[in-house]
Amino acid sequence: MEIEFPIEFIVRGTPVSLQAKRPEAREEWKEIVKTASTSAIPQPHYASEDRMAVTLYYLPGGAMQGDVDNIVKPILDALSRHIFLDDRQVERVVVQKFESGNMFEFTQPTVTFSEALGGERPLLYVRISNDPFEELV
């Protein structure tokens, strides 16, 4: 089956950095991301050949440890050959952390993002679109 975009899902837990000392931790995190994505896509499905845009909003339980840019690659790797064929298809990545006390007031959050905003932290909100130009002005 084809995946209908955009898709959104929530990954519970703390993202593992590309620089994690234990390679097993990165592999475990990738499997957690992949498993979380299955709630948003039909089973069985084909990985898309389309151009992609990925939005990652991390809501940590406290102050984030490490750099926000280091969490991106393991997440994209988890989605490669699953949601899209290769992460070379990803033309745009938006990544932001929202630590407690440093939140933005979203005027029209989606149902899934509203769930993330009200959910128990730490968690990661993921949105994948096959329109890399959406939301650009």
C-alpha cells in the first residue's frame, strides 16, 4: 500500500545522539522510532520515492542534554527504507526543542501534536510530508 502523506506520530523517550558512545543505544532508538511510526502508516506498505520534508519537535523532561542537531541523523536513518527509500530524498528538516518554560503558543496544532504537547515528557513529535515546500512563505 502507498503511504498517504503527511503522517504524524509520537515517539516516547529521549532521542539518542549520533555521538552516543554505545552503538547499541543508537540501534535501539532507531527501532523505537520505526515502531512508533507504524501507528501512522498502513501495513503492509511501500517506502515512498517522493521528495520529503521532516519536522522533529523534541519535548524533553527538563533541560536537554547535548545538541539538538545530533538527534536528527539516527531518526532519519530509522525512517529510511521504511517511510522513504533513502534519506537523500529528504530536502528539508525542521528540528526544534521545546524545554519546559520555553514553549511557543501554537494557534492550530494538529490532533497528534496537541497530544504531544499535553503528553508526558520526554517525547518526540515527528511529521513527514511529501511536499518539501509546504508551509514556506
